[in-house]
Amino acid sequence: MTSSAVQARDTPGRTAAPEVVGLLVIDADHGRARYDCHRPNCLQRREGPVYGAAIPDWSKTVKAEHLARYHQGEQP
């Protein structure tokens, strides 16, 4: 690690990196996609998989639909 990277990491008041709470995984080689939720106490950790032509439309709405079903009150 360079000294500038160490200095930036140890700088007081530096904001923390955003926490990953959801991950959209698209496997273009095999034509499939899924959504993984990493929020605490989630009852449905995985949405999907979906295949082929359904991927584009599904990927636009899966996060909002998941939040509405399992995490009422959270915004996409």
C-alpha cells in the first residue's frame, strides 16, 4: 500500500465506503440473472434466477419489488 493510500485510510473524518446491501448478478455467458440481498434479517436472500429474454425487464424492477415485499419502507 502506498503512503498516500495509508494516509487517506487513516484520515480523521473520512467517510466510510457505502455498504453493499444488494447485488444484481448477470451471467451473460449463460443467459441468466439473479438478485442477492445482503440486508440483515432478510427472509428471501435470493430472487431469481431468470433466463434469456426476461432478463432486461426483470433487472429493471427486481430491486424495487424485493424491497416492497421484504423490506417495507426502504427505498431503492
